[in-house]
Amino acid sequence: MPDITDAMETNESVDHSQTSSSFEQILPARSAAIYREFQAGRVIVRDVWDNNRSELRANPLYNLLYNHLSHFRTFYEHLGSELAFNETGAFFFLKESSDDENEEHDENAFRVQVILLLIGRYFARSGRDLEYLGRPDAGLNENDLTALAGDEEYQEILRAARFEKGFSEALDYLDKRNLLFRSGASRCFLSSAGFYFLQELVREYEQG
């Protein structure tokens, strides 16, 4: 399966060398908000789900990173981390450098891959195009979630990945990392980052 870190390092073609990197240009509260997102293990995606308006809206933290990329890359480099950008999936991710943190990242990446593979497998078997998984007006509905939770084979695979509570826990895992958005009480869809990783998994499966 593709390495999520490697996937994120593709398409890093944005050049903001002319953008001011002065600390005076960036509000401390915004910079702290970005730091908290990364420390929580989240990716920062271009568009986030607005529950009040039931629509995707532009993420101001993504825009801040994008417009001051040189500044933030230098800033996180001084903290011993690497700010990775993926243009195709439209998201940022913080890559840690220590061995212990890399081991934790590898485990997190594996668990994400397991969930996405099961979702993709189920959705494809239902005869639907995977593209619908990344659409707010489609994605997984209540019947899909019930079917996923009731599949014993899937539950065994999830338990092997340490999701003892099954798909509800697995979906929460993606949700907390901004790889999935909940568009209703019993509906959800993949974010641009989540859908990007799913596409990479499918691509490697087809090539292998």
C-alpha cells in the first residue's frame, strides 16, 4: 500500500518565495490554531464542512498556510518537523522527524489505509463510482453505514487494526483527522485528502 507521507510529498510545486515571512504578517491566534490542528494529528484541507450551512466552505487556516508557505515551512523546520503540501488533494500535513514519531505515523497511516480500503471495497461492490464518496450530496448514507457495521468480515479486519468498536470508531478516526466529514446524523463523505488517499490505494492495487 502507498505510504501516506510519500503521497503527500508529491506535487509540491507551489512557490511562495516572494511571500512575506514576517511574523508581523500573521496573527498569533491563527498560527496557534494551525499548530493545534497538526498536534491533534489532523490534515489541513482546503475546504471544510459547515454544518450550519450544510455546505463546504473555504478553510482560512489552509489559505493562511498557502499564502505564507515559505514562512511556515521555515517555522516548523525550526521545531524539528516538515510541513508537507499536496496540491492534488489540496491539503497540508505535518511530518515529524524523530524515529518514535515516525513509528506512530506509520501505525496511523496503516489504520487509515485499512478503513479506506474497506470503504472503497464496499462502495465498489455496490456498483457505485468511487467518485461519489467524495461528494457531499452522495457519500455513505444510513443504509451504507448499517451494512458496513453488520459485515462480520469487515469487523474482524477492523479489530485487527485495533478498532474494537467497529466502523463507528473507524469513522470517528477519519473524522478527527479531517479525512472524512459528517454531513448529517447518518451520512458522511470523504474530504479531498481522504479521497486522494483512497485513489492512491486503488491505483497501487490496480498496478500490483
